[in-house]
Amino acid sequence: MITSPAFAGKRYAILGLARSGMATLDSLHASGAELLAWDNRQDLREIAARKATIGDPMECDLTGYEALVVSPGVPLNSHPIAKKAALEGVPIIGDIELFAQARDQLAPHKVVGITGTNGKSTTTALIHHIIESTSVPAVMGGNIGVPILSQEPLADGGVYVLELSSYQIDLTFSLDCDVAMLLNISPDHLDRYDSFHDYAAAKARLFDMLGADHTAIFSGDDEKSRLALHGLRDLGRVQNIVDTSNRRVEGQADWPSLQGPHNLQNAIAAIAAVEALGIGEDQWRLALASFKGLAHRMERVAEAHGVLFVNDSKATNPASTGPALGAYPNIHWILGGVPKSENLEECEPFFDNIVKAYTIGEAAPMFEKLLTDHMPVESCEMMLTAVQRAAANAKPGEVILLSPACASFDQFRDFEARGDCFRCAAESVIVKDMVGTAARDAAQ
């Protein structure tokens, strides 16, 4: 794990003991810090008790603590801990800030930070894949994979690739990335911010921490991304600013896990990042072709009778679903869940690609009204029903695509559980078809 003598002998309070919180606990304890820890779950408190004093920061005096480390899931806009910490003069930080503070004790390295509303995970994984393909040591963490503090420190010359959510940036104050990237900004997580403007500002604050001699990359052509780009240029502080929004790169047909206009944008942004690290075209082209993609992100999960099943459960808003609909010409589209907006405007440019839509979950009635004038729509309510009906209608050469444009929490624990359900439904439909075919053949 990553530790630092800078934490030794200091007192920290930890609120939230899920993955990043437990990694923080382990790192700070191993570094010699004195800890107070709390989580609403008793089983997590029992685990933490081996290394920390158990106590709710809301009920404890935090005066003199170095910092309160909170999970990104704690809503500081509404949780009373924010006011209490301010009154007691204790800064609120996250595990990414602790990583930033530990960097001086690590072997010489570089950090790539990726933020944006959509495409962060794919772009982070792609950058990591390209770097590793050149035999440079690299790890990825942050909002993806294993918490960064849990990872083993890299050898000299390594690269830490961090996916950063707005929540994580809110809790970070000294992360000077060698390469900082903003992919795009569209309305999301507005329950945690007073306005879309505040959400966008949280994303853009990644560049406030950027050193003058480091690289800023902007990928999106949306209004908020353009404002952040022009604002940084106007400041004149950062010299190396790269705008990839108009860059064109040939060869996407050779990258099977990077289909669709959004993945082309992700690939171009990743190329700019690795080029800033000194990786050349002959190296990144080979890596793009060998990239396997991520689960639940345009993931090809099955194929039968010429029909492809694609799991894009990670598309939790219309802005991320729209480009997915642009990846294939004949789509049976499964969508629905907890809606994040009252329209599907970002999807409209790709409606001609839809053969039929199948709605599920809470958003189904609203989506049926929005789509009926544009395409055939079938109300299915449940995932298995939607997959079965889509499979019955699909012809060879067509695609059954789960790209929900919604959060999952009406029917599923998270988007991963939703994607797993889609995969199981697809496999069950294929197995049932195989059994039926075998029975008919035997009867003949």
C-alpha cells in the first residue's frame, strides 16, 4: 500500500469505511497516524476497531485533528459534518488528497488525471492499457478499480492513472497532475450541487491544481468544457493546453472494443495523453487494437444467429447513451430505470438507427411518450422480458443494446448488477433457443 512518514503522529478522523475509506484507514495506520473512524455499518466498524478508535465525528471533538477524511459518497452539501468541521477548523479531504500529499515520498513518477461526465472509465483504462503495453509500470485507481492508497507504490518512472469524479475533486486540493484531462460536461449529480454551473466548476477545478509546465487536455465540444478551456487559456498560467475536440484519427474500424463516436472521442483523448508522456503512434496504434474494453461499457456479451448482444449498462444518462446508439445501424434498444432528465435530446440524432425500443423500470411510461412518434416501442417493465422480446424480433445483422440512459436504483443495486442481469438474460435466451433447435432436429 502507499504510505508516508508525513502522516506519522498526526490525528485523522475517517467518515465512511467502504472501499476508499478502508484503504485510507490501512494507509494512515501503517504510516503511524492516530485515527478516529466511523461508518453506519456495524460490521465495518468492527473491522476498523483493530486500527482506530471508533466514534462518530458528529459526536466527537475534532479540534486539533489534521483532517477529516470522508468518502466521496458523503453528500457534503447536505450532511451536517461539513458545518461541524468548519466550526472546529478541520479541513475535509479525501483519499486522493492523501495520495497527493504522499507523492514526495514515492519514487519519481507521473500522474494522469481524467475527469468528465461520460467516458472517464473507458479513457482511464485505455490510457493505462497503452502505457502498460510499452512496459512502463502503471496502475489505475481513483474512481475505478482498487483505491489508489491500497496499491503498491510504483518503481521509478511509473505512471499513476486516476479516474476522478467531481466528488473526489471536491475533496482534493494539491493534486498536480502531469497530465490533466477533461472529457466533457453534461448535467449530472445535480442533487449534490446547487446548479449545473457549480457541477461544471467542480470538474474544472482539476486544472486549478495543475503546474504551469504540465499538460491540460480538453476533449469535449460542449459549452461548459469550452468555457473551462477558454478560461484556462485566458489565465495564461498553463503553457501546454491541448484541444482534441477537432482532432481526427483514422483506424477506428481496427479497434473492436472502441466502436461508436463517443469511443472515438475517448480514444483521441487517450492518444493525446500518452503522447504527452512520450508514447509514439507506432506504440499507441497497436495498443488501441488490443484493448479489450470494460465490463458494462459497450461490452459485447453474446452473439447468436448473427444477432449481437451489447451491454452498455454504464450509460446512466442520455448524454452517454446517445453516442452508443450511433455505434450500430440496426438496434433493438433496451432503456429505462431512474431518469436523470425529462428528455432524450442527446439520443435524438441517432433515432434512425433504432429498429425498436423496449422500456423497463420507473422511466418506462415517460420514455414511451417521448419515443412513440419516432419508433416502435414496447413496454416490458423487467429486463428478462425486454431481452426475450428483443431476441424474438431481432434479425441477423442487428444488435440488442442495453443502454438505459438512467440510473439503476429502481430495480438493481447498481449499474453492474443491471449489466449482469442483461448478460444472464441474453445467455438464457440463447440457451433456450439452442435447446429448442436441438429438440426440433431430434423430432425430425
